[in-house]
Amino acid sequence: MVDLIVGLQWGDEGKGKIVDLVAKNYDIVIRSQGGHNAGHTVVVDGKKYALHLLPSGVLNKNAVNIIANGVVVYPKQLIKEIKNFKDLKLLISDKAHMILKHHIEIDEAREKLRGKNAIGTTKRGIGPAYADKVTRIGVRMGDLLDIDKLLEKLNDYYKINKGYFEYLGVNIPKMDELKKELLEYQKELKHLITDTTKYIWDNLNKNILLEGAQATLLDIDHGTYPYVTSSNTIASGALTGSGIAPKYLNKVTGIAKAYATRVGNGPFVTEDLTEYGDRIRENGNEFGTTTKRPRRCGWFDIVAVKYAININGCDEVAIMKLDVLDGFDKVKVCVGYEKDNQKIDYFPSNLENIKPIYVELDGWDESKGVTTWDKLPSNAKKYIEFIEENIGVKIKYISTGADREATIIRK
């Protein structure tokens, strides 16, 4: 049985918490795309774990965690994360592409050159690594198994790209220093690198959980292009990124915050630039796990979430951080768009000049830490039910705090 958890907004929805919550029911947890630009935070017994490459199932000691072929891996970051966990069961796909220092330097240089038109990337080398993958000049984790052959490949790569590196002001590394670095990566990771596609196929009779990074509205094809990430973040991308055929997919759970946030540039229809947006940011500690940048904050967008639900085929939804809205007299929900004085009830590919159509609902207080539906404040229930009715999918999980236990599970 293969289940999938996917973000329905611009990331940072709280996927890590839900993966951690349900991981005990799975034998295998798979990270299928993205790189260390992602930041999943899980909190257990008051202790916070910030994960960037490791799947959020690492806190389930019985689960095998897999970094699959669709991920781009920065070995230095992965080694750092691994050292935080004992008895970690981890496999790394030999087909996953590798991020090296030059990818990060290219990312930084290109963002600087874009100036006011910068995408707002995390500058972690994700885009350049995926670009090398698509142009078929990338290096993969399996290449670490033969360092001499890998160095030959990289030497050719640097010769081909010498002019481009000079234009960007990126230094070509000295081969002896690079060899030392790669040997360290090999020493730490060699025993974890394998053909994860075969491993997954051999274990399709077990309970498998697919965990996506980023979220639907950042998808390279279906997101708010060009202000997107460099991989397919939707459900079908998770299958491609792990080597699992669509017929094995059992259930898709979509994750959305009770409001909306975005990091970096790009359109954001329900962004609130008033004191209310600031209040959401402060209440929700909306600062990037990876970048520490303040997130842009706004109201729940029914139109965008319905679009994401449809493109992922969601069977159920989790609403996260409901408690962040505690204390508001009124809360807004976007139920439609307006463009050129005409109402739009779908998510267009071009969000320029789109205005939100809001419905205001009465606010509530004291939802923080509530673990049962019956004890949730009346107006908070109405808010959840209003969203549920409009998105057309059952809301199964409601998060009321950062800790694992602060979750309502509706039957």
C-alpha cells in the first residue's frame, strides 16, 4: 500500500508534522524530490528537529527511510543531518543527483545578476543541479562509488563550462581539494547508496509513505511560474521521483495551513500587508526553516487550494496551525477571484491583476492544544466546516499546535 502526503500551497504547510504523526503506520518513508532547500520541522516531547534532506519518518525507529531518485542531494548537508540520529535506517538512491559547491555558487551568482527580477530562491544550488540533470551533464550519488571516474567526469564538466563559470565569477575548484571532499563524502555515505527503485519494488507489499517537499503551487509545471522550484512537487511527481507506478497509489493526503504563506517573490493573491498579516507572522513564527527569511502571510485561499486538490487527486486534507488564528475578531477566507470586474472561480496560470473575493467569519480563541473536535471552539468548528464545504474534500486532521500530540483526528 502506497500513500502520499503533499503540500497544497507554497510550502511550509506542516507536512513534516503529519508525516511524523502517521509514520508509525508505515514500514518505509520516502522523500521523492527537492533538495536541502526544503525544511520540515517536527516537534516531539518539546524537542524540535529541523530536517532538510532526511525524510520526516526518521523519528520512527522501525521505518526504513529512503532518499529516492528524484531528490538532489548535497552530501555535506546530509552527513550533518545523519549525525543527529542514532540507529537510523536510511537508503540513498544511486540515481539521485548530487549538488556540489559550484552549484551553490552558480545559484547565488545568477540570483545576484537577476537583480530586481530575482526569483527568490534559497540559493542552495537546487536549480543548477536539476539543470545539469536535464541537460545530461549531472553527477549522481552512485558516482561516489568510484571517485577516480567521478573526478574525470567533473574535470570534463569544468572544461566545458569554463566560460560560463568565468562569466558568473564562479571559481573552478582545485582537483586535489575536490578529491579530498569527495572521498569524505564516500567514506560517510557509501554504505547507504543503493538501487532504491529495486528496493521499493521488492517491498511493495509493505506500507509505504511518500513525502513530497515544497508544495503544489511551487511545481515547475503547475505552479506560479517562474516563481517556482525546479522539480515536480505534485502527486504524479512523487511517483516519478521514486519509481512507483500510479496503479500502486492508494491515498493522497493534502496539507494546507489555516491561512496562507509564501517565501520569496511571486504572486500571492490573499497576501495581507496590514497589521493582520504581521500578526499572523508573529503568532505562527513564520520564518523559513531553511532561510530564516520572514514569510509573506495572508488568508486562506479556497480557489488555490481547490486547484491543488484537483491536480493531486486528494482523498483527504489536513488543516495546520489553526491555533495561529486564535484571538482574531474576524478571519477572512478567499472564495473567488476578480479580474477586470469579472468573477473567476478557477486558478488561472496568470495571476496578474487578480483580486481576492473574501468572506468574513467570526473569530475564536483557545484552540491551542485542543485534541478533540468536541472541545474545539464553536467558531473554529464553523471555520473548518466552511473550508471543508467549499473545497469538497474531507478535512481529517486539524493541527492546533507544534507538538505531535496537538492534533485533532476526525473520524
